[in-house]
Amino acid sequence: MRLFKRKSRRQRLLETVKDSLRIRLPGRPSDKTVKIGAIAAGGLTGLTAGSAGISSLRRRIEGEEEDDS
């Protein structure tokens, strides 16, 4: 049992995010648009990370080939 109703840093952060998503101002995108944007941003992040990984592998392979020569 908690003596004080204090929230952890993580709980406060989650509440702040939830509250900011609830605010509906005129001209503000709908919830569906926000979700689609988040999915698109996540996809773009994944593609960028994948591309960086492939580039890293290519550089390693090319480096090994140069060492063998």
C-alpha cells in the first residue's frame, strides 16, 4: 500500500501522452489519421534501419574481399 498517491515517472509520462492525444483542436487530424501516420512513421523507420543494416553488411563483405587480395 502506498502512503502517498505518487505516480512513477513512467506513469506520468504515459498520462501526458494520453492527454496530448485526447486534445482535439479545430483543424487537428482525426484519431484514425494519427494512427495511420504513426504506422507510416514506424514503417519508414524500419526501412531505414534495414537499409543501414544491408549497407553495413556490404561494407563488411567488401572489406573482407579486399583483405584477401
